[in-house]
Amino acid sequence: MKPIKQAVCWGCFYRDTMKPEEYVKVVKDTGFQAIDFAPEEHYPLIKDAGLEISLAIGHGTLRDGMNKRENHDRIEEELLKSLETAEKFGIRNLCCFSGDRHFAIDDLVGTEICAEIMARVAPVAEAKGVNLTMELLSSRDSHPGYMCDRTGWGVHMCKMSRSPRVKLLYDIFHMQSMEGDHIRTIRANISWISHFHTAGHPGRRDLDDQQEIYYPAIARAVAELDFDGFVAHEYSPKGDPIGSMKAAYRTWLVE
């Protein structure tokens, strides 16, 4: 089995009682290899510590996103700027968003419209070695109305984009809400997934035995696959954030 590279989302575990350099050190010392969604001002600090920046926001407006053609010029401009930053700091993934459903289009047309803007920007992403990573989110509760809410929808969008740099962020918490069946889904679609997020379901809390996802089995399944990306923990800790962060790391250690 292949060791799983783990990351943390900056805002989930960082507290103002710590200095940024102290936080980065404890992340590194725990064994993590990267940080998601870090403030850009801390990119040099993270890189100097030997950590990667595994995921950054690619463009604005999660709810008013790629599935509207009138947004494409704006999103292209934002993504091209983000790609310059990603190249400078070695950022692997830029997080992208479909936007919410709206009455003008159905889901299939929305997939194709998202693929159009992805295809426009993909050549630059390919040249810079950065993934344009569409996030799968739950439309049932956390993000009502969001269009990219099922793995099949996202995979079709990736295929339509015709680029090896158009990928998916498989958020295990959100997909538990929408479809479950994680291990079989991940195995069938790993070539389209460049990044994972974790959280306990329901509640988006710790990865403990008080929630319904059995993470050790999912971790073993991912370790058995040819996956070179990161699994990043993105949830609100119940108690001590550093202790919770370390427990999440241990949950995803596979021997």
C-alpha cells in the first residue's frame, strides 16, 4: 500500500492564541505534508518549513459560478491570476465551483457549460502543472442548490473538458450526504480525483466513533490505489484543535 499524504485546512485548526510560525511547526512535526486554504501572506512561511500548499481558491463566488456563461470571462481572468500564484508557490490544486442550479438550464447542460470554461483555461493549467479542481459539495443541506453535487456529474464534466488537469475534489463529508458508497465510488473514479477532504458526518466534526463514516476502511482503500494527491482534514474540532488534528492524522495512517 502507498502512504497517504495528509494535509490540514488552515482555518479549521489554527487559533489566534498561536503564532503562525508555531502553528506551521506543529503541523509539520505531526507529520503533515501540506496545508489547504492558507492565507496568501503565509505562503512563504509554509514553503520555508518544507510543507506544500495543497489547495487554494481558484476563483470567487461559489454560488454564482461556472455554470453561467456570463461568468466565464470573469472566472477566466481570476483563474489565470491564480495560476500565476500557483506556479510561483508550487500549489497543486485550484479549487473551482460549479455554482448553484438555476431555472435556465438542466444539470446536463450545466455540466457542459462548466466544461467550456475549464477547457478555456486548461492549456495554461497544463503548462504550469496545476489542477483545476472542481469541488463536490452537498446540495441537501450544506450548500442548497449547488450543482456539482454528485460524483457522476463531476466525472462527466472532467471528461467533457478533455484535459488531464481538470479534476475533482472528493469531499467525503459532502458525498456521504449525497450518495455514500465511498469505497466503490473512489475506486471507480480515482483517475478523476486529485484531492480529498474529510469530516465526520453528520455535523462536520471529528473523525471519531460518534459519527457514521468509518474512515479507517476508506483510508485503506485510498492507500491501495495509485493516488498521488493529498487527503486534507476540513472540519470543526469538538475540543482542542491541535489534539483533534493529530487524531485525524493517526486515523489516516495506513500500515
